[in-house]
Amino acid sequence: MMELSCRTLGLDCDYVAKGENMDELMKNGLEHTKTAHPEKYEEMMKMTEEEKQKMMAEMQTKVAKV
Ligand SMILES: [Zn+2]
């Protein structure tokens, strides 16, 4: 199981995204971002492919394996 909390990403929020793998984790995290942090979601949607990849790589270093 993999976990990534909003707090780890610098957000003042207690949500922890969980998933069996990176794909599932990202899917759950994105779903939460869309509803709970729409401004962040909008920011992400405006990113270029390059910026997105950079963000994903950074996120992967913050994922906790439990
Ligand atoms: Zn959150």
C-alpha cells in the first residue's frame, strides 16, 4: 500500500491518499485535489507536460510505502 498525505505536500489538510500502486494513488489524490483544493487542481491543469513530469517525480519521492 502506498500513501501520500496533503500535509506532506504542504497543504493544511488531513487527507491521506492511498493506493495499491502509483497509478491508483495518483488517481485518488487527483480526485481529492479536484474537490478539496480546486485552486491547486486548476494550477495543475495549466501545467505543461514538462512541469507535470517534474511534479510527479517530486511527489514520488514523498510517497510512503506502508
Ligand atoms: Zn487535501
